[in-house]
Amino acid sequence: MKQRNWYLRAGLFLTVALALLVIVGCFWTPYDPAALMSGPKLQPPTLQHLMGTDKFGRDIFSRVLKGTWTTFSIALGTVAVGAVLGTVVGALTGYFGGLVDDALMRINDALTAFPSILLALVVISVVKPNSKFGIIAALGAVFIPSFARVSRTAFAALRDVNYIKSARLMGAGSGRILLVHILPNTMPVLLPAITIGFNNAVLAEASMSYLGIGVTPTNPSLGYMLSEAQGLFTAAPWYALCTGFVLVLLVFGVGLLGEGLQRRGGEVE
């Protein structure tokens, strides 16, 4: 009897729930997240302010909605850049090998050896600082080597299997073989890697914003809000607890989803 994949179910449920929260935060918030309210400051959670207010009287629930959207969108963009470019590099090196493999993987090794945060700061200094585009470009560049290694292994393992040899004998070009015959069969390996990369991107963006080198203060993210809440933990513990809970839930849900996908891939094999 086939066991139920509870990791996949729980991860999918939490990820979908957080994705709905992200969509809501993108289009609607109960209050303006940046507006200074005239009501009481550092107010505990009430029916009017579900997560209380901060030291400026801003509604924390509205800021969490907007901050979750900011963090989620940056992580999604980061993984898109890293996964697409990394998979291209891995596909070329894994399939063709030889000089292509040697040249591209030496560059990949050099990027891997470079401290990731320092590399991100270098990229941010070239592009627009404290912007979503700058952070996505910086973190995406940092994530390329890890995706390149994963995809290289997957493409190299499949390039000499029988159905690929048959496709070559039938006249299929390298582009068609890579995109149509090999890429779909690498999904059991790439999808878990994408979920891991997404979680790493969430934590990286939160860390950068926490340190003040992420998004601008007018564009709240979960990391920046945790930085704000640090000095208010005694006076307003709900600020850090609510923000941290959403961040942990996001990482935990996607982590369960990745574990579930990995277990499902193992069952298929």
C-alpha cells in the first residue's frame, strides 16, 4: 500500500495559504502600511489592529501583509534568475562536457569560492542600491553556481541513456534534446532544489534588510520589520512575534513542500 506523502500535503497547504496572503498584501491592506496613525502607539493586538501598532502608530498587520509580499516577490525573482541561468550553465556543461564544461565550471567554482554576501554587495553597488531589482540581481547572481551544479549532474546523468541516443539517431538537434527530452526528466531533482533555493533567498533577503542593506524603509519587508522590532521586544513583543511567525511559517511551509517533492521523486524512481 502506497503511503501518503504528508510532507507534500502539509507543505502545499502552508505554501498556498501564504501565497494567498502574499496576493492579498499585493493589492489590499486594512491601513496604509507607511501611514503614521493618530491613534495609540505600541498598542497590543485588538479587533481594530489585529497585530497591534508600532512606535509610530502604524498597523502591524498591514505592514506584515506588505512585508510578506516584498520578501516573497524578491525571493521568487531571485530563484527565477538563479534557476534559469544556473540551469542553462548546468545543461551546457553536463550535456556537452569537454572544453565547455571546463570553462564554465571553472567560472562557476570561482563564484562559489567568493563569499556570497560580499558578492551580493558588489552586484548591488553596480545596479541600483536598496531596490527590488538590485537585490534580485545580486542574490540571483549568488544563486547561479548552486543551481548550475545541481542541473549539471542531472543533465550529465541523462545524456547517454538509450532514449537520448535514439533521439540523436533520429536527427534531433541538441536544443531539442536538451529542452524536450532531458529537461522534463530533471524536474524531480530541480524542483526540490528550487524550493531550497527559495528558502535560502527568503532568509538572505531578510538578513540583508535586517542589516539595513536591503529594501528601502518605505518599502517594508519582513527582515526590516524584525530589525525595527528588535529594540521594542520588551515594550511591544507582539511586533517581533507576529513578524517572525509569518517568516518562519513561510520558510517551514516551502521546506515541507520541497521535502515532499523529493520523497515523491524517490517513489517515482
